[in-house]
Amino acid sequence: MRELLPGWTLSRVGDLFDMQLGKMLSKDASAGPEQRQYLTNKNVQWNRIDFEALNYMSFSSAEREKFRLIPGDLLVTEGGEVGRTAMWEGEREECYFQKSLHRLRSRGQIEPRYMLHYMNYAARWQMFTDSVGQTSIAHLPQDKFAEHLIAHPVDLAIQRRIVTVIDTLAELERGIEASIAKHRATQSGMRESLLAQMDWDCPLSEALSGPLRNGFSPVESVRWTGVQMLGLGCLTPLGFAPVHLKNAPSSVSSSHAAVLSDGDVLMSRANTRELVGLVGVYQDVGTPCIYPDLMIRMRPSSRCSSQFLAIALMSDRARRTIRSMAQGTSESMVKISAGAVRELRIPLPDLKDQEYLLSTLDSVTNQLRKESAELVKLRRLKNGLVDDLLSGRVAVSAMAA
């Protein structure tokens, strides 16, 4: 048994909470009397409930007593992304829940918000891996969930102090997220307004110095070889981000055809329909990098700025066209071909006009990058504090000091 601070203990989830799986959806329930709104797995997101699309089914008076939510109840996803948790805070006068959700109602030994933060921490560290059943979809059975041990202070006042520290950081996090969303909307509006004034009559191929090329995906090496590989996650809605780089095998040299140069424009050619076609401008990361087969590389000609090309390809107009090109029967994975992308129409004003658009957007773009970097730092700090506070390794009094 792990060592805990004085005044801490380990308790089973089933001892701390009254646990209840929701009502199973059936043909009779869908058509029966006493129709009431209920929550499903999709409605429960991390730390929030999405109320945009609530469904109805029949609940008898006994079922309404059993499945009705009250403020302070925690809802935990039983399948899919196992363990995703939100708190019911009485946002609706009356609401119920489906069998895809566990409802946890505290028996008084633990603060619900302490458990809310704990679930995020536990999911991040994959603490439910051994408890998750795997049939066609991962799921967390109630009996196994009930046996899970949680470290917590016995004193509710200490639990509340821990919650206050974490909530304070979470509020700062939400503030930066809101500012980023505001600046992103401003940037998008400015970009679309400027691009709308241009002629979209140039085939993409005419803005490039050579053909579009798919990447190369060798097996990752466990050792440092001097050449790294980008992953699909390096292309984000904000552009290129050198994250989660892998080692290329020793057979891949720095002169390989897939090694990138500063200013290369990359596009994801396989992803969900919403994310396929994301674009970023590669920037030197300090070591040679190759790009995967799930990306397309473009090298702009002297007539086109790399940054301008990326902005044009990430515009609403281009994104709609790219999504319409995507082929695939599953929304979770569609693909676009280099041949189709080559014929995409873009604006290609002279370099002076391209520079004007870029300089106009620079102030907002720079602020976005600055705030995005601040958010990354804050999340690292928050995760570190959460790990220390909820593991029972560090006292909240020491953390607050």
C-alpha cells in the first residue's frame, strides 16, 4: 500500500458514493408515456454538460425517483472515452440519465468536486485501464468501478481547500481559453474579409515550384538516429506544432527525399472529415525531420509566400472545398488525394499584396501564439499541482505556501 499523508485514507468508490447506472433505452421507452429529457454519453464532456441535443424517453413514477438527477450528482461515462466526468448542478428543473452513464451521489465522506477533479487526474494517468472491459467498445463495469481505490483526506475541510486550489487554476485556464477563442474569431473574420476581395482563379499547382508529394512512414526507432519523424498531431488548427516527434530508423539519412526544408507547407491528407486538410508551415526544429505518409508536402514558388499559402488553404472557402474532396465511408477517417488538391483554386495576388495581408493579421496571430504558449505552461503547472494534491504526496498547506 502506498504511503499517504497523515489524515489521508484510501476508500472504495462504492463506499463513498451511491452508484447507479442509468435507464436502458428501448423501443417501449422511446414510444411510451411520461416522456422526459435524459442525458447520454455524448452529453457528458469533461467538467461540463452539453445541453444542445437532449433526447426523450418514458420514465414511470418509480423510474423518475430512481433516475432523476439532483445538484451535486456526478455523471461518469461508462463507455467510449471511459471515465469522462461532469457534475450536475441543477441546470434543468428535471433531467434523467441513460445506462451509458454512472451516477455517483456522495454519501457525505467526500466532496463531489474533489471526485470530479480526481476523475480527470485518474483518466490522465490511465488508472482505469485494468478495470475496462473490451468487447466492441471499451466500457467500465459498475462492479469494477466500485472497487477502485481513491486517496483522499478524511477531513472534508481539507478536501475543499484542495478543490479551491485546483478550481482557481481551472478558472485561469478558462480565461485564457476564452481569450484565445475571441482572438481566433477576430483573426478568422479579418482573414476571410481580406481573402474575399481577391480573385480565386489560380490552380494551386501554379503557386508551387514542384509536384505535391506524399510523405514516408518507416517504423519508429527506439534510439536517437539524428533524424526525426513528424506525427499527424503536428498539424493543428493553429498551424504547425513540433510535438510528439519520433526517431526515424538509422536507414533514413538527412538526405532522404522526405526530409523537410524551412517553409515547406504541409497538409494532412487523412483524418476525420472535420480535421482533414489541416495546414501548417514547417519550421526547422533543430534536427532533420521527415513527414509521414498521412501528409502532403508543397513547396511554394517564388510567386507565393509560404505563410500566405497556408492562410489561403485554411480559409473557410478552401476548407469547405477540401472537405468535399475527402473520400471514405467512415467520418472518423477520410482521405484526400494529392491529385485533387493540386487542382484546388486559390488566390495568388502579387507578393506585395500577400505581404499586406500577412502584416494585417500579424498582431492578432502573435497574440494567439503568445496566449497558446501561456495556456500550455498553465496546463503543465495545473497538472503537476493536481498530481501532487490528489495523490496524497503533498499537503495542500505546503502547496498554498
